[in-house]
Amino acid sequence: MAKVGPGKVQFIPLGGLGEIGKNLAVLAHGNDMVLIDCGLAFPEEDMPGIDIVLPDITYLLENREKIRGIFLTHGHEDHIGAVPYVIKQLNVPVYGSRLTMGMLEMKLQEHGVTLHPKSRTVRDGETVRAASFSVEFFRVNHSIPDAMGLIVRSAVGTVVHTGDFKFDHTPVDGEVANFHKLAELGKEGVLLLLADSTNAEKPGFTPSERTVGQTLDHIIGHAEGRVLVASFASQVHRIHQVVAAAVHYGRRVGVVGRSMENVVEKARELGYLKFPDETWVDIDALNKLPANKLLILTTGSQGEPMSALTRMSTSDHKKVEIIAGDTVIISATAIPGNERSVSRTIDNLYRRGAAVFYGSGTGIHVSGHACQEELKLMHNLIRPKFFVPVHGEYRHLIHHAQIARSLGMDPSHVLVGENGEIFEFDRDHGAIVGTVTSGRVLVDGVGVGDVGNIVLRDRKQLSNDGILIVVVGMDGQSGLMVSGPDIVSRGFVYVRESEALLEEARQRVKTALTSMEGNHLSEWSAIKSIVRDTLGRFLWERTRRRPMILPIIMEV
């Protein structure tokens, strides 16, 4: 790729626009590029067997010599989860706040990957020089501590990326957003604003995280038996408030679930959870404590099949079983696509006699993203010349663009686009000028990118209609059928209950092949095509189903 023309800066999103997840963006100027975030997404319902989804980094690999660093806004999976995969192919420095780098360190250890030696931790107000760019970090509020926005300066102008943010005037850790810096930027002049759009549809303000703490304190204080709290493991502020309530009411805290255990350990190590050592109790000692003296932090707020809470709800957990009198708090809202699994877990908890608190109306969860009035405040503080909404599904981007226009921005200066598009700006003009390779890379087990659309299509067909395996023995010289056809059904019909159907299917295939014997069939591909077509038509007529048909020709 040729370098970006003089007097121009490009913004190229490779993930995070038109979707929630796999956030990854490029800022390019001259012969230099910096990357903002490097996250993953979780598989959707139409991705059977897929573990995680990564952004396609073909464009980055084509320009590897130009990349000066990866700058992380915060420690959520959709912003740091792809780093271990990417730095195996791009050995560049990584910069982020203290907790962000701590969370990343855990992921890197799992993958056996080490960071570039120039990687380091940065603080609010600190600047990193990256060739023709300088990148300054500024504090914002989010649902995880140490969340940052980025101020990226170049000879063309200043680009501000908010990261995921909301304005919380009473944050749990007392660290409010850096309003002073935002106001300074508005006076200084900002060329381009890239801002979180997740809650752009929602009017008003996002409530403070402290309001959740008050509700949790009330529920925990009135619980007579054990209390179990399920939340995202990365919700360190939420965890802090839960543990504070437990300590206040004389309860000790056990941690169940691998990701929760890892995050709590790291947060304690870094000083984000400052509680006496005796607060914590080992999982093996949970059953030795009186029920009214115990609180359990656990994973499973999204109903994940293998998570601790889900297994507890089905009496499948080795260490903890839900009993009558337990109070279970699911302190999260279901991510779109997870509603059914969350509902199933809640039903199972009720079946086991637990009292369950869940849902947004109970006050046990608030978003970490800005609603409309906070977005307006960010725009009025920054006062950018150009604006591109980021981080959200396409409707979120459209709503955020409408907010910007309602505040008086020139409509031609508000650009809405999608992953892979090149947004190019100079001091006076902004436009989408082209596209680069973008998309998704699917991870299945240890395989990265070896499962594509064709494999997914086959998996969906197998899950919908099953498979029929047709085995035929053919004489290699004469092309005559000498045995079979034999039919094996898996996931289509149960053989004992459908013997007549399968026998008729076998006869149809036999008749079709026999009628072609005079043509001395010797091409196995032609024989397989006849088997598939004959059997496919017959089964559709009889069952209105289309199982996968797999012919196996055995040469005798």
C-alpha cells in the first residue's frame, strides 16, 4: 500500500462498526499506522462449534512495517481479546492502563506469548510517541476500572477516540472522567471525533455504578441464607461493591469459575480489591461455613452452558449445589442472543428453591455506556470538525449520527460507514475513499481460520436435517454395481422407526444406478451425483427435509 498522501489522515475500522465486538481500528498518516484496540467477538447462534471470532488482519499483515503500536482503551475481551493472536504475527509494542495490561498479561500467559519489549503501562495524561503520531491517554468512566480515551495528534490535526465511556459523577473508585482535558481539547480544536455509540438509542443519562451497590447491599443485607452473585468477571467495580456488602454483613467470600478466579486474583494483586485476606475463603471450604456467613462470586451471568452458575442450576457442579433458601443475584443484562440460555438458567434456579434477582428493572445492573444526553455532552466538550460514530450495530451508528447533526454539525461532516472502509480527512474535507480487506476469522479449538463459510454451512445443514451416508460397491472395470446400496442415518430419522422409508430410498438409488449400468459408469463423481440427486429428490418429496447426503463409492 502506498503511504497516505501529505496533509491527510485515514481512519480504517477493521472491526467494531455495524457490530458489537472485535474492535480494531487503524489510524494512518504518512508512512505510519497506529492501532486502536484489538478485540474479539463471541459466536452467534448461526456459528455452531465456533469458540470466538477475530477480526481479519490481512490489511495489517500487508502493512506490517508501518505499524508503530497497539493502543488499548480498556480491558474487556472485545477490546483486548485478539491481542495474543495478532502479536504472534505482528511484533509491535502494546500500550494500555495498569488494569488493562494486567488483564492482558493473563491472556498472554494462557497463549504462551510475550509482549514486545517496548510495551508499557500508561496513566491518565501520559503521552506515547509513535513516529509521526503522539498518543495521549485520558481517563473515562466505564464498567471496568482504568478505562481510557485516546488523543491522537498528527501534523494534519487531532483525532479523539472516546473508547467505551459514560459520565459517572460518583464512580466507585472516585476517579471521574477527565472533564478538564476534554474541555481543553474543545478549545485546542479537534479534527475528528470517534465516539462510542452503544446506547445512542437510549434517552437520558446512564445511572451511576454506585446505584447498583446500594441495591446489592439491600439484597445481601436481607438474605437469610447463602448469597450467590453472578456477573461479568471483568466488572471489577461491581465485584468491589459486592465484596464490600459481604464484609459489612459479616459474610466471607468464595470465588467460583475460572475467569472470575483469575480476575479477582489479578485485581487483588494490583490493588483494585483492597480487602483483608480473611475476607476470602477457598472453594473447598465453602460448605464448612454457615449459610448466612457466605457469599459466592461466580461466572454464568449469560447462561453459558459450561459456566459455574449454569452447572450449579442443573446440579452438575462438583463443589457447589443450589439449595432451597439460597439468594441468587444475576447482576448483568443478557447480551442479544443469550436471552434463552439465561432464562433457562433462571428457571432451573427457581426449581431448586432459590430466590432469584435478575433483569434491568431490579436495579442490580447498569450499563457502562453513555446514553443520549452524555453523548451530547461529549460532543459539546470536544466540538469536532468531523465525526464518525463507532462501536455499535448499524442502527446505533445512525442514531449517534442523528445526535451529532441535531447539535448543529454540518451533515456532510458526519460520516457513517462500516468495517473495511477508508475514511480520509484533511483539514477541510472528509470522505470515504475506498475499502480494504476486512471480515471475520473463526476460531474452533486450536484452529484459527480453518473453519470458513462452507464448513459453517455444512454444520448448519447437519444440525437442521442430519446426514445420510450411502455406501455402494462398484466394479472398477465394468462400472457395475456389485453391492449395496446401504444407507446409514444420523440425525435424520431413527432407523427402526423409518425402515420402510429407508428401504424405499435404497431401492430408488439402486434403480437409478442399475438403469445407468449400460453406460459403463466409471467416473466416481458422476455416480455420486446420481446418488445425491435421486435420494435428494425422493426425500424432499416424502419428508420436506434436505439432509446432507454423503455417497461413498467402494471399488471392488
